[in-house]
Amino acid sequence: MTGFVVDDEDLRRYADKLSNQRERATAIGGLVDTVDVGDESWGVVGLFVKSEYSEMLADLKELFGQLDQGLQSGAEKFKQAAEGYRRNEEGIRDLLNGIALQFDEQKTV
């Protein structure tokens, strides 16, 4: 047999895994705010690097935001693909059942 087989339930399970990873990434991204400390904690010398540190934290927070969006988009697309495959399979099944019914009707005539 040639071609491929797609299990729409596998696609749905993978979409759920992406959603779970999204929750984890969101939780980790939320921790970024907790590591930013006030100016007093840096001391006089540390203030020279604090702006770079704050920039890096902002970049990290932005990356986690993009990761969240990517995981959400991926989960939605896998769910849509699963639904498309399911509808396609049902359509083909109904079509073949209709053809089989027509053959059965012709046999009885």
C-alpha cells in the first residue's frame, strides 16, 4: 500500500502537548519579573551593568512571549489539521457507504 495514514487523535494529543508546554513557558516567563531587583541592590559599581541586565531581561521576557504565541499557534494549527482529516475521512466513508448501498440496491433488482 502506498500513501500515508494520519490519526487525527494523534494530532489532537500533540496539540494538547503544545498547550501544556505553553502553560509551562508562560509560568517561566512570569518568573522573569521576579528576578529584576531594584537599584539599591546593585550598589555603585553594579549600576553600570544594570541597564544591560535590564535589557537582557526585557529580551528574555519578549522571547517567552514569542514562544507562547508560537506554541498557541502550533496547537491551533494541529487541532485544525486534526479536524480537517476527521471531516475528510468521514466524507470519504459516507461516499463509499453510498456507493456500496447503490451496489446493494442494484443486486436486488
